[in-house]
Amino acid sequence: MENYIVVLFKNKKKKKIIKKFITIERAKLFFDKLMKESEDVVFEVLTENGCEAKYELAIIELKTRQEAPIYLVDEFGRNIKIKMDENDKNIYKILPYKKEETIYDLSQNKKIKLSQLIRRYLSGDGLKMVSVLNNKIIIQHDEKVNLFTLKSSFDADRFIDQVSLHFFKIKRGDCLFVKDSSTPQKKYLYELLESKGISKKILYRKFTSLPPSK
């Protein structure tokens, strides 16, 4: 019989049970593994359907008495007491969690992770140029041009910021990141992508889901 479950929370509400365990030792090992992966996330989810999305990972203890209350430190440094709605469950441990954002790859017609994008499109010799256009990311490498879409212009700008910072930290200088394109540069990108068969309707779109709420 399982005594502990590792659960993903979104905005303080239970979103998904990830795995169940009999012993706390195994639950903690799995929890620590996921938290280590979270620390390595470069491009995380910040919004969903136009609303802020904050994730937390927790170990939930089943059918036992919690001897002391659990507290979580929020972004303002305040200690917030954590309490479960269900009486037969207690929170053993909970921490902020970075969920990796996905990018829609038009050439493959599917969503991919940043690690897949880097391996497939930003590897090899030669200079790669990464530009932003509305909610699109354009990668140019030699004569190849690949297009990717994100949920909003906000996420596309954030993609450029986060990935360029990541490349700076790992000392990679073979990629040029262009965030604030001039009017002539934008015109060039529109014409280039149209010549590759991408419709104007797609190119001028600024979001594929609701834009972030103010």
C-alpha cells in the first residue's frame, strides 16, 4: 500500500499525481531527482491561457498525523502555512518547481523541448542567427531557415533572453540572438519566410493562446 505520493501543484491546486511510493526514502529520492531537473530548466512555463502559472512539487503523506505545520517561503520572503483540503493527507515537503516550456516546431508539426531544439537546430559548425518576429522564433543556419511558434510575443522575447543568457553562461559564441529587429530587418524576415511558403496570416499573428494578463 502506498504511503506517499509526489504531486505537482499549479497555483496552489493539485494538478497531477506523478508517482506513488511505499517508503519516504524512495519518495524523497524521486522528489530530489525532479527538483534537480527543475533547477536545470532554462525556459520555464510562466503563463497559461493568459494567466500566471506557478508550479510547486510536493511529497504528500497519506493517512498519518502531521506533527508540525509545513511552511513555504513565497516570492516576498513570507512564510506561508501549507494545509491540505483532504483530512487524510498531509504535506511532507513542498518546493517551487520550474516546469519546462515547449516550443512548436513547424517543420515537424509538433511541440518540442528546448534541449531538442538546441540539439537539432543550434548544433554544428557555423554561425546561427536566432531572431524574434511577433510570437515566432526564426533560426537561420547557412541556407536553412526554421520557424517556431510560442504562445505569445511575451514568450518569444523571453525565449531570446533566456537562451542567449544560457549560451553566454556555457561560453557558446556561435549563435547571434536578435531580439529588437529594425523595420527593414522585419521586412526581410517576412519576405524570407513567405518565400519558404509560410502564409502571411501565420506570420502576422502575435499569439496562439491568450496573451499574458496585465
